[in-house]
Amino acid sequence: MYRRVVLAILSWSSLVLYAQDIEIPDAAQVLCREFFEKMDTGSFRDTYELASPILKARESEAAWHGRMRTERESMGTLSNRRRLSVTRVRDFAGFGSGDYLVAVFETDFSKYPDVRETLVLESNDDRELGVVSYRISYDMWPEAALIIRNGLLIVFFIMSLLATVTWAIGKVVKEADDDTSSDEKEEE
């Protein structure tokens, strides 16, 4: 029994140690700072220079620029950013084996507070770091509610317009029918 308890404690402690965040290396700090400075000033195209060969093979500079512009311009200006965690992983979703650092930041923008930014860095064979992935996660429900509301207003407007046009056409047709029937009665 004693051996099982000791084994369970050792297993649990090794899992806790494995899952703990690491301190971000200096080179990664510099890269993160440079990346976010460029993003925060709207120099989205310049962030592609910091991309790793993996990212450059998957996404063209024009596609990257368009995606970054679309994702970041809607956020507004930066209010606050703080690093939540940095973890080292060997395999990253769809990128294969490698040496990756996953840095997660909690960010507040003027239009969207409480945003999660995830920046994935890769250390290549030359031990140089490069950006593999950048992703923004935020509560999209207010935006979705606005789209739905606007859609419903447009549908209501179109339906009202169709009802009015149908009523006007019906009135014209009825008057034309009344004129025809009165002409027929006069002929008799």
C-alpha cells in the first residue's frame, strides 16, 4: 500500500512539473516584443519578416497581411497586454515535430476587452526563432448578435416593402377591374 501511495505521488508530481510554465527565453521575449510592436502600430506586412520557414511555406505574405489586418483592425487600439503562460511543446497541431514555444497573452483592446492572443514560436535548426502561428480568441457573441439584429431589420424592411408594393398593385388592379365592370354596365 505504501508503495502505491508513493508511486501515485511521484506520478502526480511529474505531471505537475511537466505542465508548469517555463520562463520565456530572452530571444523569445525580444521576438514577441518586436512582433507585437509591429502588430500594435499596424505594420502587419512587416510581421511576415519574423515568420519561420514553416509559416512562409504555408501562407503567402499577401494572405498573411490580409488575415492580420482583418483580425487586428477590428479590435481597436491596445489598452493592456500581459503574458499568461509560456509552454514548450514538441508537436504543434498540424506543424509536425519541432521545438515550439506557445505564449498566451491576455490583452485588452478598446473595442474588445479580455482577448486571448496566442503566439507560437519555433526554434529552427540554426536555433533562430520564428513565428509559426498567431491567433486571436475573443467573445464573438456581441458581434454575432449585431449581425443577426441587422439581418432581421433588413428582412423586416424588405418584407414591409413587399407588402406595400403588393397592396399598391392590388389597389391598381381592383380599380382597373372596377373601371372595366362599370364600362360593361354602361354598354348594356
